Amino acid sequence: GNSVTQMEGPVTLSEEAFLTINCTYTATGYPSLFWYVQYPGEGLQLLLKATKADDKGSNKGFEATYRKETTSFHLEKGSVQVSDSAVYFCALYSGGGADGLTFGKGTHLIIQP
Amino acid sequence: EAGVAQSPRYKIIEKRQSVAFWCNPISGHATLYWYQQILGQGPKLLIQFQNNGVVDDSQLPKDRFSAERLKGVDSTLKIQPAKLEDSAVYLCASSLNRAAGGYNEQFFGPGTRLTVL
């Protein structure tokens, strides 16, 4: 079956530090890959996506590249801000009979001023 | 545009009691999903509707969970009777339509946090 593995948190960084959150996946076929973000007290929001190998998704300074050879979709940001503090979920969609997303366990990111 | 609405936001019940959650999707969205998010885990799909029909309910514990979307708009998820392990956040999401060779973005509501004592 499909699965997503992402690095455990919490991840604590200082403001303006470089961020990497690792994500690897197992799926049949060629899934689409996503990063969702959940800010405190809010619902899940799509941060970025990539639908095929070598695609790079980007939004709000965050980037992730779909690497088929390593089955990875690592999230990066060059300079984090306090407002980036949230829980980040890596997810995949593989299509087929149902359209539900398969999520990783989430990584809690804490940015200190 | 209004987002996905859910109520209540919080619910505390004792085990063996019943509880119901309500979801109103974004207007015009044909597909509706219920996810269960246990603390420390990612959301897990429970059931997916296309209009008022069930597309997938393979991970719904049907001995205690039920869901309906009678008029193809809002939906109710019920647990009867609740167990301690049902404590979780229940998320509702909606999308324009079922993916046909692609992915339609799912928009999530704020969730209902259920605590079973």
C-alpha cells in the first residue's frame, strides 16, 4: 500500500535559519506529492505540490522537488520566519478508485526569534 | 468564498455514548471526505462521497461509525458507541469533483476535536 515517512519533530530553528524537512514515500505508479501546513487553530492548507518526476513545487519561499529515483519530496526554505511555526504534512495522491490523500505523521516546526 | 464549515469544534463524551459531527462543504464541491487525525499522526481517510453516493469507505469502522450525505451537500459523521481510541480530530474536506486523470485540490475544514473519557 501507499505510505509516507517524514522526519519526526519537533524541529526547532532560529529565525533566518535554513529549513529542510525530509519526506520519502512508497506508492504504486506515479503519485502526485504535496506539502500541507497546519497553523495553530486552523485547518490544513495546501502549501505546494508536484505532479510528476523532477517537478518543483514552490510557494511562500518554500520549495520541494519530486525525486522519483530516491522517492523523496523534501521541503526546504532558505530563511524561516517566526510565522512559519506550524505542523507540516507530506502527502501523496495515487489515484485509482478513491481519491483520498495518504499523509505522513507531520513535523512540528518551531521558529524562535 | 466561504470555506469548509464544521461543527462542533470541540466535543467531550464518555465511552459508549454517541456523537455526531456536521460538515458543510464549499458550495459547488461534489466530492466530500471525512478524515480521522489521531494525535501525533497524519489524517487517515475514513470515507469519501461523490454527491450523495459513497466512493470509498474501506477504512470506516462500520460497526460503530456511519456517515451520510443525503442531499449531496452537507454531511454527518456519527459514532455509536464511542470508544477511548476514537479520541481524535475529525476533518472534513471537499473538492470540486472526483479526479479524472488528475488531482482536484482538497480544501479542509478546521476539524472537530473529540475527546472520549
